[in-house]
Amino acid sequence: MIDVANPAQAPARPATHPGGHPGGHPGGHPGALPGVGAVKPRGLVYDRAPMLVYWETTLACGLACRHCRATAVPERSPLELTTQEGFGLLDRVLGFGDPLPHLVFTGGDPLRRPDLEALVAGATERGIGASLAPAVTPDLTKDRLASLKAAGIQTISLSLDGSSPELHDGLRGVPGTFAMTMRAAEWAHEVGLPIQVNTLVTDTTHDDLPAIYEVVGRMGILRWSLFFLISVGRGSVLQEITPAQSEKLFGWLYDLSKVAPFQVKTTEATHYRRVATRRMEQDGLTDEEIVRTSVGRGFGIRDGNGIMFISHDGNVFPSGFLPLAVGNVRTDDIVELYRGHPVFTALRDTSQYKGRCGACQHVERCGGSRARAFAWTGDYLEADPLCPFVPGRA
């Protein structure tokens, strides 16, 4: 069980924090699939190309999730990239050169786009690996999964935010979503799609995580990715866990990672790498062995470093949770934006980081959540307020 006794007080939230398009992304470093993770860093800097490009194909979605980073709506927007503009985006991705980034089709619900198979096939024909992050609604059927698998989708992510229908459906806003998620996982297995399960971490889901782990343990998944809340979109009404809770949770996750039949990942909680590194050192692993673990293969990856996000209307962000638009695919070259825009270059330059993150010996591997720093302070180079580590102290 997770030890939640005597949690430290969370830092006080500012009265306001910047808005803008919240975005989102369905997972951490995917790994373990052909072509996924092919982009390698220089040191721990992904300055040539992102490992992952997330494309929010639409805002339309049939769910009403309390934590939706995209503030999804029932109907599609006329501002969405058209099919032809989508093909143009795929051509732009080719500009990064080999090896190419991996593309994640996300939303809203990408299944709301009738041209999704054509876009996936277009990526596949260009040699771009593709994954899918659908919403679990009646649009998600076994036939649709089979069709997308045939078009080239390599893996799928499903969300599970509660260990019971009452808890999960309460967050998703639609009764029956828990049962549909279990059925979707069965269909994914039947058509041959590996599964990542995403779980939101907030003060409301925290105590349920051990029970959620028991459920996902029966789903035959490839990895479990825990998404630590960033207060953007509808998620602004929810409460993050405290720094002390995150530290204790990381210890539990590391213990799980040694026995779980799947990978355990964190998203927007990069300071897990510090805890996992310390534990692996205590377990006797050398530095060379550490960097070969699933945690080690994710070192350095964070908002803007190995990550790029394209919104439904073509705006380009360092990640889905960091609402700083740097350009638009309709007018700008995404390669030039990623490699040379001041926001992206600053995010990759840890010497510009401030506060505890700037002074931390783990900054290259961790880097902190730039999105959370921005949400709390308005400065994406500030310290991640969820990390309790004080540099220089044991």
C-alpha cells in the first residue's frame, strides 16, 4: 500500500495562472515497439528531432472527463486541419530525417475523424510509426480497431482512472465507461494491438492506485503510465497530490517496477527518475546498467525535449500540457520550430533553469515538469513545485 501518513503541505497555488490551449499527450516514452524510440539524443538533448510528435486531430469527443486537458466538445471544429493539411503535416515530419519521430494520433477523440484510417495509412506509407489514443465511447469498436491496425497503428492507449465503475465513470462523466474500457482492451488483444493504460494521479485517485494496479494487472498490458495532474483545461478544478505524497508514491512505483508484468512509467513527474536512480544504485546497478533500464531510456525526455505537440488547428506547442504556441503548421516549418524557436531551445538548455531545478544535480536526467512550473508560476524555466528535493542535501 501507499504510505500517505503526514503528507507535507503542498505549495500555495497562485491566484491566477496562464490559460491558453492546454493540450495533452497519451504517454511517456513508449519503447518496446519497432521504430518507437528510434530518435536518439545528443547526450540527453533531443535537438535534431523529437522522439514523439503528438497530433491532436480533433477536439470532438463523446466523454466529459473532469480532468480533460483539451476541454473537448461534442462536435468537430471547422478550424481542424483538413485531410490534405494532415498529409502536409506528415510530409513536414519527414523533414526531421532518419530516424523519424513516432506519431501519436490523439484528441479529443481521433475516432471522430472519418479520415483517420487514411491519415494513419499516410503516415505508414511515409515510414512514420503511429500510435492511437482514442476515447472509450461507442465509436470504439473491434472493427474500427482492426481497420486502424491494418492502416498501420502499432499500439493503443486506454485510460483507467478508477478501480471500479463508480470511481472511473465518475471522472469520465459517462456511465458504462469502465465496462467499455475492459471490453476495448479485449478487442485490442484480439486484433493484435499492444496496450498502454494511462491513469490520472490526483488527490482523488491517489488512494485508489493500489486497487487500480490490481485491475491493470489483469489486462495484459505493455505499460502502465501514471499521469500526474497539470492544472490546465478542465483539470484546473482538481487538486494535485502533495510533494511528500509524490515522493512516497515513487518509492511504491519503483518497488512495483521490479515485479510488475509490464513497464511502469510516469508522465509530468520526471522527478521519479531521481528516486528510481537512487534506488537502483542502492540495488547495486552500475550507471551503465541504469541507463539501459526503461527508466534510463527516458532520461532527458520532457516538455520540448523529445516532445512536440500539434493542436487540432495546427498550433505547435512544446507539449500538450505546456500552452505556449510557437507557430502553426499552416504557415511554419515544424522542423525549424523544433530546432530553433527560442522556447524550444530554452527548454532544452538546463543552464537556464531557475530555483531548485537550476541547482539540482539531477537536472539533465530529470529536468522537472516545465508544464507544471508554468502552470504554477507563469515561468516555464522555474522549479517544478511537485518535487520536494533540495539540492545539496542528502
